[in-house]
Amino acid sequence: MSRVALALSCVVAGFSIGCTASETVVPLSQSFPISSSLQENLSYPPFLELPRRAETYRLAGLAARQRENFSAAIAALQTAVALAPRNVSGYVLLGWTQHLAGQREDAIATLNQGLAVDAAHVPALNALGIAYLVNGNIEDAIATHTQAKTLQSDNEIAYYNLSLAYQRLPDMAAAIGHADRATELEPYNPHPWVALALAHWSNQDPASAQIAYDQALQLDGRYYDAYHLEHLLRAGFSSDQIQIVEQIRTNQL
């Protein structure tokens, strides 16, 4: 009996009587070449996917997140991912919600699963880079955001977060350069200007730091007030970085 015939007979017979100890089972993938797309379909058959139902759960998850009911939001978004496992945006929504809920390791795992489906998905890379940054995985954050900006040259999110990451490394020249680029790409957002001020101050250049911080103040006067700086935690700044920004703010008064 040929290896192929034996393999088939063992597969069929295995459901009832199994193969004898002397027989060698040859995986079908070795006997019959299977494409990667077919292997993917076999591992998760398309008939199990329900994209319309997934969208319903996705919307429910977003509504729950809006109410800051993160447990309900995560449960709904996990169901959406299960119903549409090839939709990378679903992983991004779930991962970002886990990130907002403080479940950083889960967020990192979810976003990496999405990138396994599409390694060039820029929103997934942006979200993963932020999760790495806030989690303190600085080198991973730099590598991820560098990939994101390479794929999309006008990706202001990547440049902004790379500035924060390089300031923590520390590499002040890179922090200043990336913050400069972020302000060019998104001049009406105060966050890149605060990041630029942070980088200049850390580079022992208080005059340039004050100029950049003044730009942030013109865009959002709340940066005159110390209480508003806590908002920077949700913008990727670490507690140590916020303390430095407080020095810049105080010096501005």
C-alpha cells in the first residue's frame, strides 16, 4: 500500500478502529500540498463567521465603552472578534478598549493577534505602540511605531509617540526630531507641542521648551492649570514626564 493510500485509510479507519502500531500515519498536508489560505479556512471555516452579527456586537461594545462600562464593552467586542476573526479593525477596537480599562497585557496580546492577520495594518500598529509605551516596553514601542511611520509617512500618531518614547530612552535628538514632525503634521493639537516642550526641556534648552509650550497654551489655555496636566496620562505621557511638564508650566507663569 502506498504512503498516500495508507494515510487515507488510517484517517478513515481511525474514527472507528485506529491504525496499528506498525503503520505510520502521514499527515495529509505532506501528501497533498495545501495552500496557506486553505489551511486558514480549515482552521476557522468561513461558515462560522457572521460579520453582520459581529457588527451588532461591535456597536454594542462601543456604546458600553462610551458609558465606561468596560467589562460589558470588552465582552461584546470579544464576541465581535470571534464572529469576524479576519476583521483587523475588530481586534483594534477590542485591544484599545482593554488598554483603556488598564488591561495592558491583554491589549498587547489582542493587537498582536490582529497584526497576525494583517501585519501592515497601521491603526493596529499605532494602538499596539501606545500600549507598549504606556506599559513601559519602550524598545517595543519604538520598533512598532517606527514600522507604522514607515508604512504611512504622514502618521502623526507614530511621530508623537516616538517622541515620548525616545525622551524616556533617552535620546533627546530623536525625541525633538519626532516631536517637530508631529507638530508639522498636526499643528492644531496641543499634545505634540507639549511633547516638543518636554523634549527641549530634557535637552537642557528651557528657552525652546517655553516657545513650544506657549504654542500648546495658545491652542488650549487649560495647560496654564496644574490639574489639567493629569490629562496627559491618557495621552501617553508617564508620571515622570508629567512632572517635567509641570516644571515647564511653572516656569511659564
